[in-house]
Amino acid sequence: MICQKIKIQNFRNVASCEVEFSPHVNLLYGDNAQGKTNLLEAVYYTALGKSFRPAKEAELIRHDCDAATVENTFSDSIREQTLSVQTFGGKAKRIVKHNGVKIDKLSDMMGIFRVVLFCPEHLSLIQGGPDLRRSYMNVALSQLKPAYLRSLQRYNHLIKERNALLKTAVDQRAVFEATEPMWSEQLAKEAAYLTLKRYEYIKAINEQVRIIFSAMMGKYEGGDEVPEISYLPTLGMEWMKREGFETSLEGLTEEMALERYRHLLSAHHDREIATGGTLYGIHRDDVKITLNGRPARLYASQGQQRSLALAMKLAEGWVSAKECDGEMPVFLFDDVLSELDVHRREYLVSEMTGRQVIMTACDPDAADFGMSQVRHIKVERGTYEIK
Ligand SMILES: Nc1ncnc2c1ncn2[C@@H]1O[C@H](COP(=O)(O)OP(=O)(O)OP(=O)(O)O)[C@@H](O)[C@H]1O
Ligand SMILES: [Mg+2]
């Protein structure tokens, strides 16, 4: 997949621009606060219909303007296409068009244009909280399977409803017991589907991460350590042991997960009412990351953790391509080059050959470590000039 051109109007600090990208490496460089990340954000916005920064939609619109528009012209191996998003400041007030035809639901735009974003926050994928790792799965899977996003949206809605019901149960237990089964049954169905999709995805990621990590770390002390990325649902350790899933979820079916969630959602009401929230389900999942069997969070060196995070991000691209007839997504690297040492950069260069990368850095020389065919784009106060 190649992003050929981005056309923007009143998005962030960009009044109006049209930027043509090279199908190879594109380096957006310039001082702080000029609009480098804003352009990456605009590209990402046409892939996922939302920002990767914790922004309210209205904040994407240039100050004192009514609407922001981003139009992405891109191509895959078959044809040239366009995706445009115009926002007036809210999900309900957004117009998405694919090749000029309106798309009504967010889930219907997923996967049309795919990206892999790697930003400084992702360096905490190993050390940070589980919400980062859940988001890693959600962003990748939503782009691969629109049905995943639709299920996740239903799940999030159901969780809100069930949690609200749990809060009223303190005073109205009978009403709660009468209403809860209906919500829990729907919730268990979505949870079972999402659990299986996450499990399959992390299994594919694990295979790729092992290959990438070993190639990347080959030259280092500790480079022969073997990573293992595994999916950690809230099905309960004892149950997993009993069912033979102690070391691997191989063989888990959606029906088994459904039965288990049905049980978990019905058996812990007292505790759930006391805490005021649903205790079991995919909103509490995690991804376990180990090196030679030990938690990477506790034992891996800083460098190994960075390599693992980078490997997980690259693996996201590889798995995405595998699932989509070999068509690679576009890689967006925001400010991460300066965080990587020379060996990891060199590895990145070798891996990015033949793929499209759009990256940001302050320094115009940031890509001068072996990257060829680099298009330098100078960013200044929301304007973009090819050098
Ligand atoms: N809605 C908006 N309207 C106008 N300007 C905005 C809006 N949102 C953000 N900005 C401005 O955009 C600029 C930040 O742009 P961006 O995050 O792309 O910077 P950057 O070039 O990536 O900088 P850094 O090197 O620090 O990461 C800031 O000056 C900010 O005030
Ligand atoms: Mg930035």
C-alpha cells in the first residue's frame, strides 16, 4: 500500500496543503511544534477515523474554523483509491468517503487503507500498563477485521450498561438479578468472539516477533534469548490448568470461552457489586511478554525492551501483509529514530527497504544512516516543502 498524496484543509495547524509522498522513505523534519506529527496524524486519521493522540475530535479542527478535511490518495497493487474524512467536531458529525462514495459506519472504513504507527509511547509496550497492550491488539485487529471492531463496539456498550446496572444493585438487588442475565449473555458472546480473535492474532505476532528479535539482536550480548508473546485472557488460572491451557491456549474454541464467560459473569455478583464493575472479560485482558521464560518487564534490559517493542510493531506490519494478500501497510514512525541505537536503526533500514515509511524527526540528517531513496520534507508552521 502506498500513500501517494495527502490533501488537508484546516486540520490542526495546517490551513491548507497538498503533500506528495515517495513510495520509499519520507522524512518530515523541522523544529518542534511545526506540524510534523500533525501530518502523520492526518494520514492515520484516514486509516482509522480517529487520532492516535488522546484528542477530542473537535481539537483536530484548526482553531477558529468549522471543519477539517483530510483526503488521502493511495494505491495498492490493483488500483488507485481515495479516502476522505471531513469532521465538524464529533463522531456524529463526520463525513467519510471512499472513492467519493459515502461510508456510514466507522467499521466500514477499516482496512481500506492500513497503517502501522510506531511512536515513543510504544516503547513502553513492555513496561507500561495492560491498556497499552490491549490498544495494540485493538488497533491492529480493527484494521484487519471490520467484524472485530463492530464486536468491540458492542462489547464496550454492553460493559457500560452492565456496570451501570451493578451500581444500582446495591439498592435494587432484585431488579439487578432479573435484568443482568440478558446483558451478561450478550456480553459473554462478544467476549468469546473477541478472545478467540485476540488469541489467534497474538499467536501470529509471536511467530514474527521471534524471527525479528533474533535477527535484530543477533550481534548483541543476550541476543540469543528467546521471546514469547502470549495472550492472557481473564478465564482464570485454575480453569485454564484444569482444561490443559496452562502453558498454551492451543485448542481453545469460541464455544468453550463462551461457556466460561457465562459462568464467570454469573458467579461473582457479590464481588462485582462491591467493586461496582465487571471483573471478567476482554476489557481486563493482557499480553504476556517473556524472554527465556522470564517476564521481560522485570528482567529484560532497556535495550532488549526497546528491541521487543520495535519487533512487536514490525510484526504488526508483517502479519497485516500476510492477512491481506501480501499488501504491506504504510509505516508511520513518529520521533522514534532518535530513541534507537545504531544497530537497531540499521536493522530498521534493512527491513524498510521496498516499503513505504513516513517518519518525523527534528534533524534533516535523521535518515542518514544507510537509508536510500529518502524524500526530505521540510516542515514549517504547518507548511510542507519537498527539498
Ligand atoms: N486545532 C489546532 N489548531 C491550530 N493549531 C493546532 C491545533 N492543534 C494543535 N495545534 C498546534 O500544532 C502544533 C504542534 O504540531 P505537531 O504536534 O505536529 O508538532 P511537531 O512538529 O511534531 O513537534 P515536535 O517536534 O515537538 O513533536 C502546536 O504548535 C500546536 O499548538
Ligand atoms: Mg511531533
